[in-house]
Amino acid sequence: MNELDSEIIAGILTKRGLSETTDETLADLLIFNTCSIRDLAERKVMGKLGKLGRQKKRDRIIGVTGCMANAKKEAIFQKLPHVDFILGTNNIHDLNCLLDEVILTGAQSIRTDEEFTQELDYIAAKRQDKSKAYVSIIRGCDKYCTYCVVPYTRGPEVSRTPQSILEECRELVAQGYKEISLLGQNVNSYGKDKPEWKYLFHDLLYEIDKIEGLNRVRFLTSHPVDISRELMGAIRDLPSLCEQVHFPLQAGSNRILKKMHRLYTKEEYFEKVALLKELVPDVALGTDIIVGFPTETDEEFEETYEAMRQVRYATSFLYTYSPRKGTPAMRWVDDIPESIKAERHQRLLDLHREISSELMAEKLGQEVEVLVEKRSKDGNYLRGLTRCWRHVLFEGADSCIGSIQTVKLTGYSHQTWMGQMGKASIETL
Ligand code: SF4
């Protein structure tokens, strides 16, 4: 979501007549589009901003946008008086006004609304990628997991109208985009904030699938509670919808899940995973897991470990718990020693590597559909993305970049497959 917001900000500034520089010292305007999900991300930005303050040029404008802007508000000005403006996640549309204010008055300016109320010019976004694009469908979150700042930094859920989403998707396909990732803090609750629409996430997917020329659709991220039978049916039935679902477990113990306010039990989660695997046997599952949540016992961690072994996730984002200011979990003592958190994290990481290698080995010899993205860093291979969200390296000509090819999987290393472009693909080039 932050990446897309950065692309929209870049689009607004380009329309204003500004051009981008990769040399920070030449910039007249520097914007830090921040993330608050982890303490480390915030500390990095504060450190970088502090350093810039010591070297600030008089005529350079510095702005802070993103979740940190909403979480810290004026406190940023107090700590970093050289920051000129603060623009919250729900105020991107105010960027031009705010810049005018700063330029005309020289005074510090701030806008941080609690709720997203105004549509953005998504089509003007300056996208980094030429074949894959993000499309925002819902902003904010109503789930209030006890460890998470998002409901406080991005506000309540606000679904974007289907018409506007479909219009943007059609425009992207007309521009040559092959893959669209539908974005939201919880895409599965799309439409639930607008009961009068009688239009939910799976309804949107069925309509997007009808867009001619659109090869692939993905979505991120999901909350297990809102992963419905209808959605699973859509993944099974719609040709464009990739067989890949981020299904964040967070913890394998019912007591910890309750303390996290995740709204499902381990058993309910397993039931949904089993149904999805039955309907879409080839589905690649991903997860987020937090270890060392306050009061997590060794036995409760073992339940998470076992859950991971049972589900066999293809991708895992594993975190050690860190308290975030403003969240309900802050009222509990962060009582799990860092050394134990690190040990639990390492055990999950090792298990994930083992499972991921097994899953990759199982696919060797198969032909898969690959969206060719670019040349590998060493220049020797083409790099592409499978429908199940894995990278593949293979030999081929630059003319393949941006196209979809069939590649036979011949080997793998860590999280990346090696492959050979199919004969049919080469012949059609
Ligand atoms: S569902 Fe996701 S974004 Fe929403 S509060 Fe929970 S972890 Fe945060």
C-alpha cells in the first residue's frame, strides 16, 4: 500500500511539473513516505531525517507522509523542526495545497485526517513496473488486532467504487499491463462497509476477470475471517485469478489468537485452509507469523510451529513481536526475552526453508507460466514471476521482457527456481 501511495505521490508531483532525481543532494523536495508497522522502520526514518536536519539547505522542502505522519503527528515537528510538512495517509489528495502553503508562507503545515474521504487520481500514478501494477480497492482496517497500528494510522475501512476500480484496471490493460494486484489492508472485506451496494469482493473479481487482455489478478492482503467459500470458488473458477493466497495465521495457539484479537480459532483456520486446498489443490499459501507475543509460552509456540508444519506455506513473513505505541498490546509487559524470541524466530525460519525447498523440489520438471520482468542482476538470465509468486531465472532474449512465457523448472536455489523456456515459447518469439 505504501509503494502504491509513493507512486501516486510521484504522479501528483509529475503533473505539477516536477521531475524525479535519484541524487538526493540535488532534490528541492524530499518526501519520506513512511511505514509504522515495525519499530525499526520508524527508527530508520527518524535517523535519516535527523541527519538531513543537520545538513539542511535553506530552500529545500522536506515532507513526511505515510503511517508515521498519522501516528506521530505534530510530535514530528517537535523532534525535527526542519520538517516542513506532515501529510497523513488519508490526505494524499491535499499534497498540492500543502506544498503551496509551505512555499508561500514558509510555515510548517500538517494534515492528518482520521478517515479516507476523497478519491485519488490513481490513473496518474507514476508506476515503477511496466508489466505489474497495484490497484487499491479498499483502504483502512476495522479488525483492530491488538498489536497493530494500522486501524489508527489508516482509519476505518473505505471501499472504492467498483466502477472506479474497473475503469483503472481497463486503463492499465490498455497500457499493456499483464498483472494486477488488488490492494487493501484486508481486501476480503471489500464492500462490507457499503451494504447498500450488495457487492462483495468475489463479485468484483468476477467482473475484473471479464476484462479482455488481463492475464493475471492477485490480491493482498487477507484476513482469514473474511476468506469466504465464494472467494475460494472464484480462485478455482476464474482463469485470471492466480492460485496464490496470503492467509496470515499470526499464531497457532487459541489463547494467543484471542489475545491478538484475531477473531478465529486455530480449528476454524485449519478448516478454511482444508477447504481451499480441496477446491484449489495447487494453491500456494503464504502467512505472517509473530513470535514472542506477550505471555506466549514454549508450548504455545510449539503450536505455531506445528501449524506451520501442517499447512506447508510457500511464503512466510516471520516477525518477532515488538510493541507499537498506541496499540492495545502496549498495556501488556513485553515479557518474552529477546533471546527467546530470536530462538523461536530462527526455528520457524529453518522450518520454512525446509518446507519451501520440499515444495520447490516437487515442482521440478513441470512447465509453468512466467511473466518475464527483467534481466537478472548479473545480466545472464531473464527473471520472471510465476502465478504462485515465485521467481524463476532462465535464458532468453530481452524481447521476452514484459511477455508471458512457458518455462520448464529445472532446478532451484533458496527461493528462486532455475528454468528453461519452453520450445513453443521460443518458436513464437
Ligand atoms: S487485519 Fe491486518 S491491518 Fe487490520 S489490524 Fe489486523 S494486522 Fe492490522
